[in-house]
Amino acid sequence: MATRNTCRPRLTFARIWALWSHLPLLLFQGQLCCGLYDPINKIQSARLYGNIDDFAYYFVDLQVGTPPQRVSVILDTGSGIHAFPCAGCGHCGKHIDPAFDFSKSTTAAWIGCAQGQCTSSCDKGHCSYHQGYTEGSSIRGYWFNDYVRLGDSIQRNPPVMTKMGCHQNEDNLFYTQKANGIVGVGPGRRTLFDSLFKDSQHVQSDIFSICLAEWGGQLVVGGFNKSYHTSPIQRIRMINTGYYGVELTGMRINGQMLSGRWGSAMIDSGTTYTYMAAAPYHSLKDAIQSHCKSSGKCGTARGSCWSVSRSLGLVGFPEVEVIFGAVVTLWVPKAYLYRKSKSNEWCYAFENDGANANTVLGASWMLHKEVIFDMHAGQIGIANAQCPEYTERPPHPWGNKSTVQPARFPGKTTFEQQPSGLGKKPSQGRGTTKIFAVVGVLLTCALVGGFACVLYRKGQSRHARLDDDVEESGVPPQIVGNVHDKEALANADDFVIGGEDEDPEELLGEEAEAFANYVDGLELPSGGLTASVPTDPVNQQAVNQQAVP
């Protein structure tokens, strides 16, 4: 249950008038429509894209700089680096979005080599980085500071100043991958999430959650989304390994414990499959095949894959119980198997990592559950979930047009929050009709959707902090993470506040008050609506934008 502050300023006539007098500007900005950012509970959300087979990773969009440029980055809980290619890169691949153009951001500033400013090496007057990965990929570049928004423009998440890397060289998978870069969110590092958690004005707690579907998913910062859950949240203790480490006791099928040494385990969204030592790998694979032989409903085995009947699907496969001490969680067939494109062929999403390997719980283990990372409590929360699917990215409204076709993925498209007609080129002879249609949709969104959000968002909400929930105790797979670090391991739309016993009128008043506070924070022009496109409320003073040699 979210806590409430009973000492509140009154919603004065002046503040109400400020809200209504700026209604046209709010409409123009799209901020009256029910976006995914919750200014009341201070929770940010962003769509995830990707797939185990076609992409081998999941990625999130960021809006970097002023004006914002869209950058796609792999979401990686197993590392701490946040970097992507920049314009002028000597050896960078062709990705979904154009390379970030440092010179076009009025708020970007290089990090120099002065003592105390740079904690890594120095190269040509720039604070630099070099990162190598287990499968042979590497990145090299320069550090800089700039504003970043999590997600796309529809989410309307507030910007935060943070440190990022500007690639000057990419090799192997980083060169060939579709996503531009990587955002590492591992613990104990200076990451984008660390900057978001320090922004207490816009994010209320150091919690984030990841909910992965077969195609895409949802990232929440500051809480989690209980509306996705199909089971109670179960909590396990994090262990101090420098990663999101957990004590994995073992796995079980049909009540029988699988043999083998599981070792230490880490949760790593940047690793495609789930990796384990040879003995537990063979034990798991054999137990699945034995069950399928008995049930006769799994289809035809072909090496590490199964040809599955369209009518039966995966109904014949067993559920795998993954045990963390006294906590028993489920690894369902549609997670430990992945579909090959649109076919009826499903393959194992776990791999043999050698005789003495520890366990890496990769993206395949995270599928179809919301995994909640609570750094304050030192806990991982796990709940089975129907995670949202996103298969097509909305257009970026600030004009940094992609040099390649926008990403379109096979499968169901579920852009429930995308405004109708946004970014679409009108057909010949229908321009006027579409203009009226867009205006009508926006007006409806502002006048109906805005009030609907105020009146009903609370009752439907399921976003909360982890400690608030007291009900229940196509391409090669990627392994993202520093090679030395791996060895060191030895191996929505709606939110809730208040309780059911509270006065609805009081809640509505508080919601209106909170929304007025949000409007106050927009720093709207006092002189009324202007014709220019509004920009982020950031420092527009001159900054050092020395060119990259």
C-alpha cells in the first residue's frame, strides 16, 4: 500500500486557473493523455522490444540530448556500461537508429581528463573506455554527459542528466546487432538507473522490474506492475557477488530433483539463453524428454528442437520448478523453449556451459514473469505474468530519421498507448480528413481521456513498490558481460495510491492536486501558448562541445 502525505498544500484557485489556462499547451504536448509516466507515484515505464530467436536480446529506446535523438540499447542486468555509436565513428555498424550526433545536442558535454573528473584512461583529451566481452565483441569510445529520457516520446518520462559512452569503434556482435548500443544496469555501478534513482523528484524508490514476453515486454523504474501478475510475488535474497546473484538450490520436474551441481547463479537479461554446468544440463534435458516420451504429446524431437503439433502446442511439455531455498518458482515450457520464427519448431533455450560452470539465468529464464529488482531490500521478486507484447516501434517525432527501415517484427502489435495517426504520412486526397480526425482524437483524448485518468486510474492501478505488496511472502545467442567479471563470479498505464477504505472524493482531490503539482513542474510559459515546439526544462547555457578528433 503506497504511503500518503497528509500535510498537503491546498489546491488554490490560482493553481486551478494555471492548469486550465495551459490546457491548449498540455494538449499540444500530449501530456493530458494517459501516458505511461506516473507523476503521482513517481514511476517510469518503457516498452521493450526484441525476441529470443530473431534478435537474441531485448532492447529499450532512449531519448538522448536536446532536442532528443532516439537511441536503441540492449537492456543488460549483467554489466554497467551505457554506450552507443556516435556520428563520425571510425568503425561502427548500421543500426536501427542513426548514430547519436553529439554536435546537435545543446546540452551535451565531453568528460575531460582532469583529475577527479575521469576515473578511466585518457585518449586525445577525452576520458575514454574500452570494454571486451566473453564472445569476442568489444567497444571503445569517449565518455560524455547529457540528458536522457527513458522510453519513447509517448511515455513522457522526465529527463535526467547522466554519463554515457560515445562509441568510436565496434567489433563483432556490437557491429552487426540491430540495436544501437547497450545500457548496463548491474548493481554497484554508476548506471542510468543509478541516476534515475537519485532523481527523487521523479522516481520514488530504488526498484525496477522487467517483464519479458515472446516479443518485447515492459520495463518499470520506481516500482512494478501488479496488473500483469498471474501468481503472487515470491521474494528471494540477493547475494553479494557484484551482480544480481541468487542462491539456486536446484530444479525439479514431476516432483523429482534433477541431479548436478548448480553453483552460484546470476540474473542476466543480456544473456540470451540460460547457461548451466554439464551435469544439470543433461539432467534437465533428459527429464524433459522422458516426460515427453510418456505423455506422447510433445511432437517429434529433432536434436535440440521439437516439431510441435499446431493443435496441441506445448501442452505436452512439463513445467520446471526452479528452487531458491524455500521458494519454488515455475519455468514454463514457452520460456525454456523458444519458437523458431513463425514455425512450429521449438528449441531448448538453455545450454551446456561446461563441467564446472555456474548458472546464468538469462533472458529465457526471465520470460513470462515479472522480475523485480529491489536494491534497498536486497531482494529479487518473482511473479508469473502476462507481459505485454510490443512488436513495432512508434515513430520518433523529433526528426532524427532512421537510416534503415523502422523495426517491424512478426507477431501481434499491441500499441495501446500510441496516439492514432502519429507520424503517419497521409494518403493522397485524404489529408484534410486525417487532419480533422487527428484533431478530433486529440480533443477527445484531452477532454475525455484526461478526466478518465483522474477518475479511474486509481481503482485499476497495480503499480507499487515491492515492500508495499504484503499479500504473499534467428541470430547467435548473446552473452553480454565483461570477461573478467564473469570469472569473478566463479563461473502500465494505471497506478495505485491509497486504500479501498478511503473516501473517493478525497482521492480525487488529491489526484487533482498532484496533477496540478505536475503542471507546476512543467515550467509552462507565463505569456500563454507559443507557436514553438516545447523543449525539455534543461539548462540551455553554452556547454563545451569540442569536436571529436
